Amino acid sequence: MSQSPGAPLAVIAASLQRERRRTGLSLAEVARRAGIAKSTLSQLESGAGNPSVETLWALSVTLDVPFAQLFEPNRPRVRVVRKGEGPAVASERADYVATVLSPSPPNARRDVYLVTAQPGEERASDPHMPGVVEHVVLSTGRALVGPADDPVELAPGDYIAYPGDLPHTFRALEPDTMAVLVSEHV
Amino acid sequence: MSQSPGAPLAVIAASLQRERRRTGLSLAEVARRAGIAKSTLSQLESGAGNPSVETLWALSVTLDVPFAQLFEPNRPRVRVVRKGEGPAVASERADYVATVLSPSPPNARRDVYLVTAQPGEERASDPHMPGVVEHVVLSTGRALVGPADDPVELAPGDYIAYPGDLPHTFRALEPDTMAVLVSEHV
DNA sequence: GCGCATCGTTCGTCAAGACGAACGACCGAC
DNA sequence: GTCGGTCGTTCGTCTTGACGAACGATGCGC
């Protein structure tokens, strides 16, 4: 248990301090509300130790932040990607282009893509890693989207979510079909 | 430390079993790779104990799943929302409608909205909870989007991400402007 | 069949996480 | 100024998480 890349304890410490400052509560009060000793919180905020899951969970509840956020370091800034810019996902098909708008932050899995597709052969995707859900909102055009055995026809403004860990498809029915795709690991 | 709603230890146990089954590895091999004792993993998979963060982190790395996923129980199904359907977010402005396409799962914060707006007065938003980031992809029309003190004009296919915990705005410049908005708590 | 390796579970032991107490610092009321 | 309350840090103690060893079960090769 000393060889694996460790949990970001310094990040956890900084997050605990940051979130407590946000609430304006004292260390003693947060500890009291979380039902832990203030000496424990003092140690954690200084980066000492290796807290149990229950301890951290209680603190995330008290500080009213998602548990996973205690493990995230940075704050993004304003970021703009114009149509046609940004890294395209490698594709052997010229009639289907997915551009990465927002890659996943560390130790989480969610990506935001802009998909542009032309009518042609079906874009069938192999199943992704288990637990992946894909959310698609059609912007322009028309497409068949969803599980490979039961795709749904979407018009602009339509939305679908489906498990991305099963065979699925995206097939444009009109030229210059455009969609926003959020790939999320739940 | 006994009064707060506890960490979902049964969920963690089930997740560990599920993910290990997915990898096809034995309990002993996963433990070896994670650098922990197999007796520890055996206990965790049976829901006994209260693991430290380091232990769970090592397991998430070994099982190649996001840390937060060990805390999530369920799997979503296929879900379709047509344009004009779905719960609208309460708005006192008829020229700005945000429809909830995918609400946030438990203990996470991310929502997917479809925004439809008409030119009119600026839609200025108060800052959300600290740590919120908003991703906006413009589908049709034109709009000024982003931090209230420095909004960016977006055309179809353009993307912006900005901190949602500062004053921000969405102002349609053309009729029937439509956008996908992902609100994420990082 | 036997021997070996690996498995998952259980058990006893150790050390670190979490506890409560003590301490000096700080603040507000009198 | 003193007093009381609260603060965050440090310390000693206790409890439990994680360890390695032992065990019975299983599978494979001979």
C-alpha cells in the first residue's frame, strides 16, 4: 500500500480549507457539525494523515459540496472554442467529426464534444468502458442516435441519453448535421 | 462521528465487486496490484469497515475507474426528451427558457439544459454556488455569453466555459437563439 | 490419486486515525 | 484591567483499519 499513486492529500487539505472559508464557519464549528473531533479536522486541513471515507463524507455533507470535489484542485477560467477550432477526435471517417470542447478534469470522466456529420454509412461505436452514459442534443439537421439495436430519430432541440457501454450509433440523415455530445462516466 | 449520514459503504462494496468482475481479475490479484492486503479487500467487498482514502484511491486506480464512481449506485437507461418537452426552469422572463434535459445524479452536480432565448434585455445571472462552471455550446442564432463583465459573442458551433460562481450573462442577439448549457460543479 | 499454486475468508497483532483534554491566543463584555 | 467563551494546535490514549499468517476450498499438472 505504498507503491500506488496516492490520493491527493494535499489537494484534500486545500479543498477543506477553501470550502470552510467559503462557509465562514470556524474549524471548531465545522468539526462539531460533521460530528468529528476538531483536532481531526485540524490535522486534515494541514495535510496530515489519511482520513477514512466516513470522515471525509461527513465533511463533504457539512460543507455542502459534492464528495468528488474535495479531490479536485483547480478552477477553470473562461475558455472559448470557435466552430472549426479545437482538437478533433481521430476518426477514419470524414463524414463524422467530433471536436473536443472540454476534456475531462483529473480523475473524472466527462467530455463535451461538438459532433458534425454528413449522411453516409452509419457511425457505429463499439461499447465504451462500463458506466459511460452519452447525452446528445441535436443542434441542426437530423440524425438517428442511440443504442445500435434501437436508435431514435432526433430533430433540432431533441435530446437523448443512453448507455455508452453498449453498442451505439450516430447516423446523420441530413447534410451538416450538428450535435452536442456529453460523454459522462457515472 | 456517528451522527451524520454516512458514506454509502454498501454501495462501495457493490461497486468494488462489480468493477473487479468487469476486469476478470481475482480478489487476490486486484489487492496485489493495488498494494493492499487481500484480507482488506475481502472485508471491503463484504461491506465491513470504513476504508481510508488512500486504500480506496489505490483501488480506483487499479480498477481503472473514476474515484467518484465507487460511490454511485445505479445505471441510467435510454431517455429521450423532445424539443419543447421536459421541465422548464422557473423564469420570470418569457424570452429566456431553460429546459432541464438531464438532472444531476446523486452526490454530484451537473445538469444539462437546452436554452431557448429571444432578443430582449440581458439575462444576467447572480453567481451560483462556488465551484460551478458553465459550458455553453451555441446551436442556432447568436448570443453574448459569459462573465457579466466580459461576455463573448457566440455563433453556431461556438463554445465557451466560464465560472458560474461569478456574475454571468446570456443575451440573445437573434430570434430563436438556442444553446446547450452544461452546468457542472467542479 | 498427490502435490503445488492460488483462491477467498477468518483471525490475531500492530500502528495510525480519531478521540478528548490541555494549552496559549484571541475576542468581547464588564 | 479581568473574566468567560471560543478559537486552532498539540498531545496522550483508545479503537479500528490494515497487515500477514493460517486455513479450507479449488483447479491444474503429473
